[in-house]
Amino acid sequence: ITNHKFHELDSDKYGKLYVKKLKPAFPDIAAAPGLPPHLITSILRNGKLEKVSKSEFQDILLSMATGLKRDSIVILRIDGEDLLEFVNGPSYEAEIVSIFSHIASTDKSLHHHIIEALGKLTVEQGIPPISDSWVINNIVEPALLSQGGYGWDKPVSYEEAFLEAFKKVALIMANRLKEQPVIVAHSENTFDGSGVKRLLSNKFELDKTLNSALENFPKDQNGKLSKEYLRAALEVLSPSAGLPPVGAIAEMNKITGEVFKMVNADDAKVVKEDEFKKILTEILGSIMLQLERKPVSVSSDSVVHESLGSSSTLLQPSSTEKA
């Protein structure tokens, strides 16, 4: 099947596919709404490749399968019911007041405050991602415009006025969502170091993985490697260690940065291969300890613009195992 699809896409018989064409070529896989950003980053190798060979194409499909198994992804139908429940529920006032206290500014209009507050809420409160232009144009802005003459362009300085205005907009949004439900793909993942621990506890697998990771890095005439390749090597190891791609998640970037400083990873020294492996293993161990103390959880929501035949129910993939 993979060979057939590759040859089908390789219309010019060049033997390679342009990465930028892979997403539209696979609307049901690579461009499937709801694939978490860190998974997309991993699949397309952070955009470093312009073209992929048949073997790299197979690796991409494998990455998708592995990533989807690792990440918990559910398809949600946002139809206004959860939003109504939130607005009329006991936690509404306290939560909106808390949000307002963090975003309040005399330099911002009421319109701006409401948009910003909506961005602080999630699908749990029945709010589809307002970063999506369709949601803004068809759900949010019409709700704001329906309240003509309310003074949306004026600043708001006290909580009661904001609570009242926000509730008016939220109720209209709930009605619009009832008429035009939004399908949202929601993904969650927690990186707690368990994947690293599994890898480090299996010496055979660790040695095999390290050897595989290092085989494509250049060595000098004495068989030594520059420590400048440690980041690239960690990125190669990340899938085997249950970690996201290097640079994909801000909280993970902070942890990785601290660990690299601790082992002087950026001093550009040249070391023997065994020493390089030892440092890389130390990096993995340090990352594991930090994640065990404070796991990093990531979630994302994206609007599914393709029609789904069974959108009236909550759909779950066959595997919802969290990392």
C-alpha cells in the first residue's frame, strides 16, 4: 500500500516527494485536523526536509501511527450546551473575574477584553478555539455585533460590567453554536519521564538506540564527535524515549536548556564516541528526573473543517493511552 501511494504521488517519477505537498496529499492522515502540533512537527522533521525518499515516506507514515498511538485524541462536537452550562453554573463568576483580573487594562476596549477572555477558556467550558478564523467570523464576531450600541469600543474598568457583557456574548455564542456546531479535535499528552526510564532500564535497547542515533553524525579522523551534535542526537532519540521533538514544546525547551547547561553541551568540544554516548545518557537521565518531579502536560484543540459523518457523538480513536 505504501509503495502504491508513493508511486501515485510521485507523478514525475523523480523518486522523491516534496514535503510541502504531503499534507494536501493526505487530508485524512498528514493534514488530519487534530494531529497535535508537536506530532506534526515530529512527522515533518521540523521542516528541515524539502523532499523525501520512499524510505523516508515510510518513516513519516510510521511516525504518524506511533504518534497517534501515543497521543490521546478525541473528536468533540461543540454545540453550545457546555457553554450554557458553564455560564449558568456556580463557577462562572469566579472564573471570569479571575480571568478579567489578569487581562484588565484601561488601554483595551471591551471588545478586546472579551476576545482575550474567550481565548483563556477551553472546550471544557464549551468554547471552540477562537484562534480559528471560521470560529471568529461565524461565532464570536456575530455575537459581538448583535449587541449594537453596547460600547464594545470603549474601555471597561470594573468587573460587574465585564461579567454582564461577557455573559451576553456567551449566551448568543451558545445559540449560534446550537445552529452551527463546531467539530473540534482535542489532544492531550503528559511527558512524565516514564518513556526515558524504560529506555534507560534496558541496556541492550539503549545501546542499540544510541548506536543508531550516532551512525549518521560525522566523526573526525580519530573517530571523535563534536558536542554540537548532542541536540541533534537527542532529537533522534526522542521518539524512543517518549519525548516530544526538541524545540516543539516551550516547557520542555526550558528543561532541555537547563540540562544542556549542566553538562556543558554547547562548548563545542570534540569527544570520543563512548564519551558522547555517556553525555547523551546523562542528558536523558537528567530530563527523566526533572519530568518525574514535574511532568509536562500539553493539550491542543483544532477545528475540523472536513465533514464528519458521525459528528453528533463523541468519537474516540481505538487507543487513548496517554504517555
